[in-house]
Amino acid sequence: MPRPTRIFRRARGVPKRLPPFRWNSLWMLTAAVTLGISLVAVLAITKIVYAHANQTINQSIEQSNAQIDSNVASSIDQYVHEMVSISDSVANLLNEFPAAELNRRLFVFLREDIETIAVFDRSGTPLVATDNRAMRSDISVTQQSWFTGASTSGRRYLISQPHVQRLYRGEYPWVITLSRSVSWVQNGSKHYGIMIVDMNFSRIKYLCSRDLESGGYIYITDQMGDVVYHPKQQMIYAGILPKDAPPEENLSEGSSVVDGRGGKLAVCVKTLSNAAWRVIGVTSMNGLATYDGGPDTYVEVAILLLAAAILAGSLFISRQMVQPLHNLMTLMGRVSKGEETAPAPVTGIYEAGRLGDSFNRMVTRIRQLMVQVRTEQEQLHRSELKTLNAQINPHFLYNTLDSVVWLAQSGDEKRVVQMVLALSKYFRLSLSGAKDFITVGEELQQVENYLIIQKMRFGDSFTYQITCENGVRSAKTPKIVLQPIVENAIVHGVGTLSEGGKIAIAAKRTGEELEFSVRDNGCGIKPDVLAHILERNPSSRSGIGLKNVHQRIRLACGQEYGLKVESELDEGTTVRVRLPLHYDAPRKGGAG
Amino acid sequence: MKRGIALLLVLALLLGEAGCLAGFGAKREYAVDLIVKGTNMDFWKSVNEGAQAAASDYRAAVTMTGPAIEKDYRQQAGILKDSVARRPDAIVLAAADYEKMAQPVQDAIDAGIPVVMVDSDVNNSRTAAYVGTNNLALGRTLADRLCRQIKGSGEVGIVSFMQNSYPAIQREKGFRDAISANRRFTVLNTVYGYSDSAQAEKVTEELIARHPKLKAVAALNQWSSEGAARALSKLGRKDVRLFAIDCSPELAMYMEEGVLSMVLLQNPYQMGYDSVETACRCLRGEKVGDKFTDIYSVDITTLFDDKYEQLIFPFES
């Protein structure tokens, strides 16, 4: 009896858990690739934005550098101009007042940033001075560069380098000296001399000390390129050249960008109109890096958060992409193990859907093929069954006909008639159409007919008894089950006894099963034969009838049914037949 | 699984950090504390100027601290302790006492802060480096100049500043070693001016009173030199030659007047620059070593050279 198919009975859902971790999995691969691409993109964008910001900042640095530089230059210009005006006023006063008188009047010109105003005659003797302190006599004024310079140069006035002035004992102020030749008429004669205005250097220093944006600085050189003022003067003297010092030969008037040792420099050169000085502003064009070293903490945090978000995003997206494939993979695994599964989803990502669809078709096709194979196998079994049936019938027919011939020869007409009648009844049941299953009653009737025939053949050397439990008579059984067993009992059991043989046949219900038993008191079966009596062994001819029955039952009803043989030598043999208890003939053929 | 995600996360963080660095390309600032012996003194102001110049070159923030005037080492030890508590990246220190500052310096080093010594070293072998004048050489050079300029033989006096100041000991040692190698001069017992011009003037007067035939005086720092110059000027003893270490406008005046024969200049600006540079390079993980700063020998002919003017005459600000 074929078992019902269970393939679509219990469907398991699509798996939801994460797939197990594998470095070479598509998930990790996709995650790594998305992560990589995103980070490269972020870095590239950062670079571009950074470069742009750099450029903008550098431009603004250059502009503000030039602006501040020109402001400083005009302040210094204006300051020098003031000093020149003062010297002009003093020069004019020289014509109006005698030197002694002038000494008292000069104090009006005194200011904090003017160290000394003095006039010397050509021999270096001081004539006029702003204050009454005694000038040192031990220094030769005429040897000082400001004195010689003013008397020899053709210029209206001379601005010195910053230097330590030594006009008074113990005083060493840093000054810039404006010196000029002066002439005045006194008492009708013309006098010549040198006038100096010593400007306190701290004033110039203060004017220059305006810091340029982003660490820039301003310095002053004279036309010869000698440094007049440099905020890093000491550094230069100490033999440390500032990293951001512009190369001297690249200095040209106006704003420009030059290559210094430490990178690009914005340099602005402004030549003063009335002093032979150049005010030079220098700023490193470091762009963003100018501002306070590294990125702020919040920028770092933002970048790290972004990186984490990209990571999470890439993991999530790649999981979304790979999930259908993984589901399909799990389904395939189950199908390959023969488990039942739900059909693969065909919605969602197109490729995965197509793959699922193909997979479903394949599974359906496989199932169809499985059903087909099963059907074909059952048909094969049935034909085998028919063959077995056919095997039985002629075998028995020859034997019976032999007996009939034997009875007829002995002239026992009554028994011939009786035997032929039994044979006729027997075949009527045997050949009852195409039915494979008959009732227990019919089967018992059948075996009784057989026993009648055989009892006659064996000369009434045995007796038989047939019992049937109430209610099982109408149950269904494969036909010709008992006859081969009884035949076996007669031929190998009671048939060997001269008389007193007994065969007891019973049909009863055991639980949900139907049980036939055929008991004889014959010679029994040897244990070594008994052990293999039901095995399908073509070489062994013994018990061929039992084997046939056993196989037929198992083919028709299932592997758990069949024959069971118990035997003891010289005591007898009992054969039990286990069958499913049915009252309707089972459906023929398998599923579908 | 979890391990894999953790690995990916680490990878992402590394890339993120790389992004930070690539994007901004700037190094962090170092915070360096400069602890000097007297913030109001010209010498240390000059050291600070050099330090600030190095700070702008090395993207560091240098803060000068210290007592306003040179005092007991205890005050400096307290200032060092406060500095360690602020946890700067490095400390540049001019030790007020060679022995007694050793332990406070060790505490700073134990706190994981590299200490660079400037000008005045400390008795601690675990400092990162010493940057400053080679005081032994300074003393030797002074003796060398003295021997070259004075003919004949005689007595030489030393006006030093502190008995237990390491630079003082080193200078004196260098001086005595070089002088005694020459064998022409007898070096008298050292007198101390305790970094006070008036005190130095007094001890010099006493020294001259005790040794009327004194040939020369070596003064080992600015205040000793000023005191000695005042004493010699007051006594009108131009026959006693004065050789000094460090110069000031006052000393320049004495040199112009012929009292002071020669001075040796140190370069505090360079000390400041080089010490901060050393500290920053040490923080960058480079190998650093001791560095001796320049010594200049100046007499009346070179006193007003551009190169020395700024070392002798401070800008008034």
C-alpha cells in the first residue's frame, strides 16, 4: 500500500537570522567594497574642499598681508615725514635765533619718541641740543657715520640704521638718526653744520610690530638690502635663519608670491617715499594649516561618526543585497537534505527573484519526477505480483490434475467428482477477475477447497480445522495467502506423517491487524533452514511458496507486514501472517 | 562574526583618522612650560624671545613662568610642581640649584614629562638634554683671554656669584684649570657677590684692599662684573684689568672708559630658541642631545658691532 506523499505538508518559513560570518562571503565583500568606495569618496571630497578653502584662505592672506604692509609703510612714511618737518622747523629757527637762545626754545620739539635734537658745527662741536646734559667729549662726532654721511651725501637728509647712540655717558639708547646738513646766517656770516634728530627706535619697532595674519611679520631693509629692523634679528645673529625668510633676490615692489624654504610665501614690498627704506611683509601661505594646528575635536568626532555611519550603512546595504541569496541558499540546503520547505520568494531584488523562481521551478520539476518514479515503481511491483500469482496457479494445477488422474485411474469416481468440484470452486475464487484483494471468508473458503483436494491426494492422512473470529470474515486480504502456507504444511509437515497429521487454520484480529495462523504438527523445520526461510535467495528452492507469499504481502501492504515462521523439530510449525486490518480494498496504485 | 565586524570597525576608524590627517595635514601644538630663574631679568626676557621664536617655528605654545627675580630654589620648586600639575607636553627649566632641584625634576620626569635644561643644569641624568653655555669652556676662554692680554705674572682674583650654583662652579673650575696650566698667575680665593652688584662691589674692594698688587679680576656673571667694575672705577685702579662674563649697558660704559678689558657674551636668545627646539624635537620622538650655545668675546673694538649690540643693549619697550 503506497504511503501518502508529505512533501508540501509542513512548510518552514524563510530564515531571518544573519548568515554565519565568512571573510569571503558576498556580504563581507560587498560591505568592504561599499565601505572602501564611500571612504575614498569622502576623502576625495574632503581633499577638494580643503584645497579650495586653502586657496581662498591663501588669497585672503595675501590680500591682508599687502594691506597691512602698505598701512605700516604709510605710517612709517608719515612718521619720518613728521621728523623731517621738525628738522625743517629747527633749521628755520637757526636763522632766527642765536645758538644759546635756541637751546631754550628747542624743548617745544621734545617728545617722548625723540631722544635728542642737536646741531654740530663742522668740527663736531655741539652748538645746540635739546637738553642740558653734557655731551661726551671722548667720542669723535665727526667719525660717526651719521655725521660723515650727512656732510658728504647730496641728499637733503639721511636716515641711519638703528644704532646705539653714545652722546651721553652711561646712556645707550637705540635710535634712528635723521641727519642733514644745515646752513644758517648769523651775524652776517654763513655757517654750516650738521643737525641730527634721534628718533627712539622703539617707536619704529612699535609701528612694525603689528603682527600680520597667520604668523607673518614685517621687516625693513635699506636700499642696499641691509636689515634696518627685523623682528627675528637676534635669530639671524644667532645663526638661525627663519624658515619663512624670503630669498633676497626675489623681492620686487608690490605684492607677490615667492617660494621660500618653508613653502609659499606672500611677500609685499613697499618702498617708502622719503626714506630709502623698503617695508617688507612676509606671511607663510599655509592656508587652513595656519589656523591652530590640527582639526577641532568636533570635526574629528564628526568624521569618526561619519566613518561609523558609512560602516553601518555598508553592512546594512550589503546585507539587504545578500539576504535573498542567503535565504535561497538556506532553502537549497534544506531541499538537498530532503526537508520540506516553502517556495522561495520571487519578489524583491530582481536577480534574486529570478533565481528563486528558477529554483522553485526546479524543485517542482524534481518533485514531479519523484512522483513519476514512484508510480512507475509501483506499476513494476504490480506486474511482479501478477507474475507471482501466475507462478502459483499452474504449479498447483499440475499437482491437482495429477491427483485427479491418479484418482481416476484408481476408479474412485465419487472422489474424482469431489476433487474436481473442489478444484472448480478453488479456481472460481482464484480467477475472480482482476481483484487482488478478497475477503477473509473467501480466502478461508479457498483454502478449505484446497485442503479438500489435498486431503484426498494424501489419502486422508491428516485432518484440518478452520476457525475464524467473528467480525474478521468480511475483512480484506490479498488473495492466495494461506494456500501456499498450507501447501507447505502439507508437503513438508503433515505430508511426511503416515497418519494423525493436524492442520489448524485461524483468522483473528490482533489490535489493528489481521492475523492468520497455520499450525501443523509435522516434523518441523531445521533451525538453519528456518533462519533463512523467508529470505529472497534465488539459489534456494526450499520454501519457495512461503517466500512468494511473504514478498507479495510486503509489496502490497508494506514492509512491516508479512510472515513469521516458528518451528520445532518433531513438534510442528506455526506460520503467522500479519496483515493490516481493512474492510475496504485499498486503493490500487500509488499517489497521483 | 562579532570579531569580523569589530575588525571592519577598526578599519573604518583608521581610515577616518587617516582622513582627518590627510584632510588637515597639520600637527598638533605642543604646550611647553619655560621655567626660568627671574622673569623680570633681561637675560631671561631674551631667553623667552628666543623660545617664542622657536615656538612659532615648531607650532608650540611656550609659557614662561618663574619667580620675578632670582631667589631661593624653593620658590622655583613650587612653580615646577604647579607646572607638572598642569601637565604640559614638555618643560624647559633653568635650575635655581644644581642639587636641590634634582628631586623636583625627577618628579616631573616620573610624571612622564620630558625636561630640557636651559642655561643652568641640574644633577639629574634623566633630563632630556642640556641647552646652554658650556660653562667650563666659558671659564677656560676667560682665562685664555686673560693670559693673552696680560704680560708678566701676578695675582688674579675671582668674583663669583654663588657657592653652590653649578654654572658658577663650572666657570670657576674652567678658569682655574686654564690659569694654572699657564703657571704665570696665582689665583686667589674666590669671593662671592651673590648676584648683587652692591655686594660684588664691596667684596671686590675688600679683595683689592687685601691684595694691592692684584693684576687682574675675573668676574663670573653680570652682577659680579658690574660690582667689580664699579669698585675698580671708584678706586681708579686702571692697572687692575677686569675680565668679565656677560655684559650690560653699564659694563659697556666701563669698557668705553677703559675699566673693563674684555667680556664674554652668552647668547640667551639662542638658548631660548634651541631649548624649545630641543624639547619639540624630543616630543616628536627624535633623538636629542646636549647643545652648547655660542660664546662671543667682545672688547672695545667690537663693542658696537651690529652682531653684539643687541646682546648688550636691550631694546627699551
